[in-house]
Amino acid sequence: MSRTTTWNGRQMLSWPDAGHLFYTILLWRLRICYGLRREGRIVFSPDDIILPDLVGAGARLMTGWDNWSGNYLLSEDEAGDMLLKRVAGSGKTS
């Protein structure tokens, strides 16, 4: 797992080498442990898959996959930043 701060100051967690099963379980655990729900549609492009956002507890996380980051979660707000920091430090991602 890699945690970075993006150009706009938001937190991002990524798993470049994780497979689809890992990511599916990760998203399920985030929904169960943090009460997040899915919102949006899946969008495919040649080097990107944008998945429905995870929303709840005042936070919004963008989810998806791209050629550079692999599977990722990207915060869209301060509450999302705090959630990703907590998830990165909790060990609940592996």
C-alpha cells in the first residue's frame, strides 16, 4: 500500500500490485467497518476504470484503477482525508 498526498492536497491510498479479489474485499470491508455506501456508475477508458464512489459519515472517496497507481482510493474532502489516514494506520486494508 502506498499513501500519498495528491497535487490538490487530498489523500490517496493505492495498491499497485493488488489483484481484483483483494480490492473487492477491501471495498466490502470499508462498507461494513465505516458504513460507506456506493454511489455512481462504472466508467471504462483505455487506461482507467472509475468505480462508484464510497460515500458516508461526511466523507466521499473516489475509487478505481489506473495503469500508474493500480487500485486506488482518493479522498474528495477533509472527512475523506481523515478516513484514509485512519484506514492506512489501522491495518484494515490487508
